[in-house]
Amino acid sequence: MSSALSKEERDRQESIFELMFTEAKFTELLTELTQFYVAPLADLATPTELEALFANLAQLTPIHTSFLEDLRQRRNDGLVVNKLGDVLLHYVS
């Protein structure tokens, strides 16, 4: 399959894969932060202290989880991701 793609398209597909891989790792990290740090500290710190330490974590996690799901869905639509700009625009606008 990759031999049928131009070098430019192979590079594009590699960049898309790297974006998906990086987003998956970042989403995993956000979840681990909540599970292993925020939750245990909830009994020891005030909400103000937790917000200072983990500002926007509760808002970031579902956004990035949804973004990753949308990226994966686009990848599941076919081996070659033909269109991705609309997904990116949805999350940055």
C-alpha cells in the first residue's frame, strides 16, 4: 500500500500517525495524573490548592479524549487518512 503513495503522502500519513500516537500518550498521562495524584490528594488538599496544582485538568481530559476518539475514527475510516483538517479545526476554533 505504501508503495502506491507518493513520498509526500507517506510523510503526511506518518505525521498523522505521530499526532495520533502523541495524543494517545498525552490522554493516558492526563488520566494517570487524575488517578494517581489528584484523587489521592483530594482528602489532603483544599479545592483551591488542587486547582493551583492541577489547573484545568478536569476540563482538558475530556477534550483530549474526544479529540483522540475523533482521530482514531478518521483512521478507522480507511488505511489512508484523506481528510483531517475538519477534525483539527473543530478543536482549535
